[in-house]
Amino acid sequence: MPNTYTQIYLQVVFATKGRDIKIISNVRNEIEKYICGIFTAKKQKVLAIYANPDHIHIFFSYKNLQITIPELMKTVKIESTNFINERRLCLGKFLWQEGYGAFSYAKSQKDKVVNYILNQEKHHSKKSFREEYLEMLDAFEIEFRNEYLFEFYDGER
């Protein structure tokens, strides 16, 4: 009997509620490890992850088509929110914003994307999250409406 074989590389990006600075450096690794565990439990493989203080990048190999991307993102957000709040890893109540960006890549781009994500701290010393995200939407030719973008520090949407 024939089987189904897939190899899809995706980067997802989503932000903390209100773009609050919630993920401080001393809890970042713990949060990243927990989120990687969620992906593993859902039979996905994280290739790179970086939790910035106010948003996160996750690059993964999407192989198990038994779960849709929206279901996976919902699970990741709910379970990681519960983990962060139960362990009081952040001051006050932690929440992710609604929505996310999902971007696909070819296998030939894998190393470049991994490097990009693992160097987020350096990258954001030169470019804001807003600039980064808008550039990604433009590069992938994704039509969007400003009122449905993440909340940004400068008040612009």
C-alpha cells in the first residue's frame, strides 16, 4: 500500500499580548525547551527557536499532516501560556496575541533560516520587530490589512 511522504519547512512568528516585554533572558531557555516539547509531542521537529522578549520565531519541519497548522499553533499557544503562568516565569499574567505569521521555505534555505533565527538578538539590535515582520510579509507577497497586524510599540498598526 502506498504511503504519503512530505517535507515542508515552516517558520512561525507570533507576539506576546500587547507586545509586552514578558520573556526575560533567564527564563527564555526554559520556555523554548517547553515549546520544543510540544512540537515533539505533535510529531514535529523544531530546527530553530528563539523567544525574544515580546515575540517568538520557530522554524520547524512539518511532517505529520495529522494536525493542521492552525491546530498546532493553537496547541502551542495554549499549552505554553499555561506552562508560563503555572510556573510564574513572567511578571503578571502571560498571554500570546491572537494570530501568527507562517512562512514556508525550501530545503536549500534551511541553514540560512536557522542562522537567522538563532541570531535574533543581534538582528533586533538593528531592526525592530515591526520592520522585520512587514519585510517578511512583503517578501512572501502576503496581502494584509494594517488593522489586523500585531500591536506595535509605536502605536502604528
